[in-house]
Amino acid sequence: MIEAGQKAPEFSLGCPNGEPALLVFLETDCPTCRLTVPYLNILAKGSVPVIGISQDSESLTQNFIREMAIAFPVTIDRDLKISRA
């Protein structure tokens, strides 16, 4: 874990056209995540690129994407490198 004011490690998610994007951390059993996904879908379908980062397994994440009809790309942070940055 880094301290306040320290620079986070560099990572790349391949944001569309190099434009800024809203980065959202998701967990399949997180009630707040479930409440915010519909609003994130609205943003993603509009003019705000949204990228989700899941901290769960691939199968749990795929089920969550289907169940919540997620309309933005979601990547899996397998080793929690991004989540801990």
C-alpha cells in the first residue's frame, strides 16, 4: 500500500482514444456496487468512458456482468496490483 502523496505504480488499461475514463472498482458481493451499476451504465452509454476493475474471479465477474447488464468494459485485477496501488 502506498501512503498519501506517494505516486501510484504505473499501469495501463487501454483507455479509448487515450481519453480520461472513470475507473470503478467492483466486487460481486458489494451492495454499493450493485446500487451504482445502473448509474454507471447511463454514464457509459453517454459521453463518459467507464472502466470497471473486478477484484473477484473470472466466473463470478462474468456472472455479475450478465446479471447486472453491465454496459462498460470490466477487467479482472487477478493479483490485486491495481487495487492496492
